[in-house]
Amino acid sequence: MSPSMVAPVMEEENKKYQKGVKHLCDNGLTKVPTKYIWPEPDRPIFTKSDKLIKPKQNLKLPLIDFAELLGPNRPHVLRTIAEACKTYGFFQVVNHGMEGDVSKNMIEVCKRFFELPYEERSKYMSSDMSAPVRYGTSFNQIKDNVFCWRDFLKLYAHPLPEYLPYWPSSPSDFRSLAATYAKETKEMFEMMVKAILESLEIDGGDEAAEELEEGSQVVVVNCYPPCPEPELTLGMPPHSDYGFLTLLLQDDVEGLQILYRDEWVTVDPIPGSFVVNVGDHLEIFSNGRYKSVLHRVLVNSTKPRISVASLHSFPLTSVVKPSPKLVDEHNPPQYMDTDFTTFLRYVSSREPKWKNFLESRKITI
């Protein structure tokens, strides 16, 4: 084939991938397209028979009982949170007060959204990273050289009345169920913030808490269809979360892995629980005391997986810096001040991976 003929063929191929992996799967796939095949060092450690080469390592994250956090056992729970944020960057929350129907309905309505015809889902496709609603694929489909086995729906959620009119109107109950979920996760986040600030032993942390209360909330729904060759690809590449805290709701299909002691370990999903993880902003705010930890997502050959991440942080206009209460002559600032514009400029100029953005904000002496 002549070079003049290759370019249009490649362009057509790329257009096909831009429509998302769900669209590809709906049209029938028996092999993973080359666009989704990761270099060998980055692949999950599977054999062809879908078994792990070494015994699969599952991790039970520290468990935080929300009811105990609000009771007389609070000091002990705060110590557990502090240890979890230092050691794992993750913990799981149970007895969080959110009624089971709210989280169950959210998972169900998100499944129904991704089952809509492509023409309906594609109404929300956009390459604008600041769009109030964005349907897309992979991690950053404009910059990714290799695609991830993931489609997503990203919803700006605070202030809710401002963004709700832009949210999908199909399925017909999507807005009402997702709005209830967004409000309740925001309330949970606000209670978690108070506990986090207390665990950092920050006296008078009300100023930061108030700023975070008025801060950003983005709800990201992830869809990982079954993959014919899961050993060749990833649902999400290794990354840390930009933001202060992420509250993750999962269905009962495992897939989330975190990097713990230089090993990738799978997080056991606990029905009805939330996985909470430290974001880059909390690592900066805590001046490195709490760590945002690398995590990734595996896919499987038999079951679709849905997860809903609620990402919370300071207002988009805020400058994020180490808390003055955690900085003194013995503990100088370890990070430069940063803001959302700096982050957008960074991710728009390169393929985002690992913790590169956070590393770029570290002060080297």
C-alpha cells in the first residue's frame, strides 16, 4: 500500500477507536486491537490461560467504620486513618450512612447509560477537558499513544444546580439518581475532611475545611467491558489522582490494584463500601506526610465492571500549597504552590502517567 493510501486508512482506524471500547465490543471482538496492546513491561502479569504467573495477591485495606468515627472511639479511628494515609494512601469505609439503595441505584443507572445506543452516548463526547459533561474513552484519548480498555462519563457536580441541566437526560431517571448520589458523597467527603485534618493534628483546620466544602467535585463513571485478551491491556494505567480525596464506589467485580511495597496488589471489593484514596492535593497540603499512591485497573474476559469515582478538591481557582500549620524551620515546604490551570497545561502538553505531575511540583534542594 502506498504512503498516500496508508494515511486515510490509519485516520479511519483512529476514528473507530475514538468512539470507545464499548462501541468496539458491541460490534464483536475476538482479539485486542493493536491500539490497546501495552508494551510487555507495562502489562498485567497474566499467562495465556488467564492465570497469574505468581499467586494473585489480594489486599484488605484498613477498614474505617464511619459509625465509630462519629462515636467515642473517634481517637482510635483517627489514628487508623493517619496510618492508612501514610502507609497505603487508601482505606475502605463501611457503615458510612449512605442508604444502600442510593449506591445500588447509581451503579444500576450507570450500567443502563452505557447500554444506550452509541448515538445517544456520543452526544456527550468532547475533547474539552473543562466541559461540564464529557463522555470519552481511554485515559486521555487525545494524547494516549496506547489506549486503555475503558470508557467514561465525567460529570462536574458542584455547585450541583449549575451543572445538573447539562447531565444526560437518558436514561430518564439518570439525573435524579446521580444527583442524589453526588449530594450524599459530598456530605461524606465533608465529614472525611474533618477527620483527615484532625488526624494531621491541625489546630483550627476550619479554614481549609470551609474552602474544601466550596471546592470542586467531579463524578467519573468508568465502564470496563469484558476483554478477549486481558493479559495484553489495562483498564487504567498507573496513575495518582489529581485532587484532595477520591471516594470510589465499585460493583462486585474486582479490578482495582494499588502499588504496595513495589508490588501490584488487588483490592478486595467489599459490597456497599467506599474505597477512599489520598490525592495529589492532599499529599501537597500535608507536606508529604500523607501519600497519593499509584493505582491501576485490570480488566477480565468474562464480566463487565462499573465503578463510580467522586473526586473532591479545593475550588478550581484556589492555589494549593503545604498547610502553613505543617511547615516550620525543621519541616520546610516540599512542594511548590500549584493550581488547576497549571495542571491542565501540564496534562494537555503530554501523555499523563505515573505521578509525573506531582513530581514536577516537588522542591528539590
